[in-house]
Amino acid sequence: RKRNPDEKEFLQATREIFDSLRPVFAKHPEYIRNGILERITEPERIISFRVAWEDDKGKVHVNRGFRVQFNSDLGPYKGGIRFHPSVNSSIMKFLAFEQIFKNALTGQPIGAGKGGSDFDPKGKSEREIMRFTQSFMTELSKHIGPDIDVPAGDIGVGKREIGYMFGQYNRLKGGYEAGVFTGKDPNHGGSLGRKEATGYGTVYFVEEMLNEHNLSFKDSTVIVSGSGNVSTYAIEKAQQLGAKVVACSDSSGYIYDKNGIDLNTVKRLKEVEQKRIWEYTKEHPEAEYYDNCSDIWSIPCDIALPCATQNEIDEMAAHILIANGLKALGEGANMPCTIEAIDIFLENGVLFAPAKAANAGGVAVSAMEMSQNSMRLGWTSEEVDERLKTVMSNIYESCKSAAEQYGEPDNLVMGANIAGFLKVADAMVAHGIR
Ligand code: NDP
């Protein structure tokens, strides 16, 4: 706290971990002796840089770029790139910190990082996006590589931006290093199933949790916030499992369709035409649009899947969801619930799937993309999906068993934090104090 006084998101993320780890330190003083807590909360390296670019009218703009290389004890730094005006060092550090535990939970050989810029892609032309990403990568390329640091997408960064960054990296290196980026277009070096992986994985994880309590997505009413990459494929899988998804959103507002969201319309509006979510009501007049996205949680539902951004569910939203009969919540986004909201859910018996575990499917399939790139071959969608299901099921089992072992069965927040921590902490002890 003294060292990072203004970094509220980072402090929130570290506090949540520390709260869970108390029983671990009581049982394993060797972690204290090895300074694991102090070391695991200090990034190995933070790179911050100027990104200057010219808009279509010739005006020069300057944004700030970041890459937080947080921990490399389990493998090369791995984590997405976010382009959003809210990006700052606290948000980058919290995301990279969470990535340590999430990546460890996947069981894949990947360390943790995160990067991005306060650049706002909204309203920019295709060429402006290209110029910006090329300028961003010109600096970032000095710090990444297939065995060093392998970025991917996140908010505001999809396959188009990844394509431009990947192209610029290879241009600067004078070759073709397929494994330097994941989330690439499957036609150009990417993995089938990566686009769907985070959303599908979240639903697979939540389905495991529901089944354990004799519940399921089938015939449940579901709300998914956001309408980006994670949300779209969470909606798709929930619908495939028989749920009725009645609402989704963007940062301007939310739509409510009591008949169930028509996903084809959402996909076309968001993935192809890059329009706002309110336009859904033009084609579906029975649906309603409300222009405050955080009110989406006032709609009654059985299962809530926050898939937009951090801190979208606070204490008040948690109380409303519970009063309306919420049974389960799966975090598709990173840290979408405040600590207070999580406590309220756990105290009220809501089944709670924490982000570090529930949304790890994306990075797990990214690691599979790295394997395919190294082997110079590609797996089918079915193969990737089977592997994703297995990874999500294994993550669920390790969270559950850690929670049971440390005396709080059903507390998957604690289970995920402990299981992820133990894996990295043991590697840190083995690698010596550094
Ligand atoms: P996208 O950019 O594809 O979509 C983000 C969605 O959330 C959009 O609908 C966006 O609306 C909305 N949104 C963004 N910021 C805000 C905000 N401040 N308030 C309200 N709504 C907002 O991003 P992703 O789907 O990739 O990522 C969503 C979340 O999932 C993030 O927390 C990310 O870190 C996490 N995540 C993503 C993974 C991935 O594989 N992509 C992997 C693991 C976690 P608008 O279009 O109006 O901005």
C-alpha cells in the first residue's frame, strides 16, 4: 500500500489474494521465509513508453503504452493487450497480477504479463488503427518474443489489431515468428477455437459448478454484460446448453429481450458492422433499450455472467441480484465484482465462479496456439474444444480441492487463489531468491 498508494485496482487485486492466503501461510512458513509475498507482488519489469502517431488529417497524437512483465517462473510472460482510454499503470498491474494465478491454474507453461495503451479505438478509421498499432509495436517489439513474452488481445484488441501488430513485429525482425502473438486469425497462424475460448470456457466452468449442486444452464434465465469477444461466446454456449439469455450491453447501455437475445443480430452489429447495441431494437422491436449499462443487473435472472470490465458489480448490484433470486455468478471479465460484492454473494449462498479460474479458457487456448505454432500444425475446432473442456474441468477440480483442503469447501474464490498461488510459489522457491 505504501509503495503503490494510488493504484486502487492493483491494491484491490492483491487484497483479495492476501485474504485467501492466510491459512496457507499458517501452514507453510517457508513461503514467508522466502519472501514470496513481497516478491510476487512486485513486477519483474514494467515498460512504459511513448506512442506517437498521426491521424488522417495529419494531426499528431501521443498515447502511453505499457507492458507489465510480472512473473516468469512458470514460462514466458503471457497476457493480453488492452486499448481503452481508462488504461493506466494500476489497471495494467492488476491485470498482470491476476494473470499470474490464472495462468498457473491452466497447468500450461506460461508466466504472466499484461499490456496496453490509453488509446481509444472508438471512432478511429481503419488506417488510424493501423498507424497507431504499428507505432505501438515498434517500441513493444524490443521487449517481446516467442520465448520471452507472448501478448494476445483484450478489450479493444481483436484479430484486426493483432494482425497489424504481428505484421509490424515480423517486419521489424525481418522474419516470421508465428509464436510471438496469440489470438491471430486462424487463416494466418492462429488457432481455431481461440476466439470462442474465454466465453465458452466460462460457461463450461459454471456448468461444472452448477452440476455439482444439481443445477444447470438448461431452462435458466441468464444475463451477460458486454457484447464483445467474451460476452458473445458466453451467450452462444449458454444458449447451446439450453439457457435463455435475456440481456446484454455495451458501455452506452443495455438491451432486454424477454424472448431471448438473437445472437446472430448481436454478432452482426458488433463483429461486422461495429455498431452500438441499441441498434438491436431496430430489428427486434419487442426488445427494450436502457441507456445505463450498470442497471442491467436489475433484471431478474438465475445466472449472471459479467463479461465486460472490472468493478461492474458493486454491493448494491449484488443485493439487487440476490433479491431477484440469483443462484450463480460466473466472472467472464477480469475482476468484474468488487470485494464487497463477492463477500455478499458468498454470505448469501450464491455459487460464485471467480475470474482467475472461470475465464482462464482464453489463455489456455492461447497456450495451445503457441504449441501448434511450434509444431507447425493446426488442430481442428473439435480437438481444441475437447482440450478446453478438459482444462476447465481440471481447473474446477483443483479450485474445489484446494478450498476443501483449507477448510472452506464451496469457496472457489479461496480455492482458485490458493491453487494458483501454490503452483507459482513452489516454482519461485525452486528458482531461488531473485
Ligand atoms: P471487448 O473489447 O471485445 O468487449 C468488451 C465489452 O465490454 C464491450 O461490449 C464494451 O463496450 C464493454 N465495456 C468495456 N469497457 C466498459 C466499461 N468501462 N463499462 C461498461 N462496459 C464496458 O473485450 P473482451 O470481451 O476481450 O474482454 C472483456 C473482459 O474479459 C475484460 O475484463 C478482459 O480483461 C476479460 N478477458 C478477456 C479475455 C479474452 O480472451 N478476450 C480473456 C480473459 C479475460 P463498448 O464496445 O461500448 O466499449
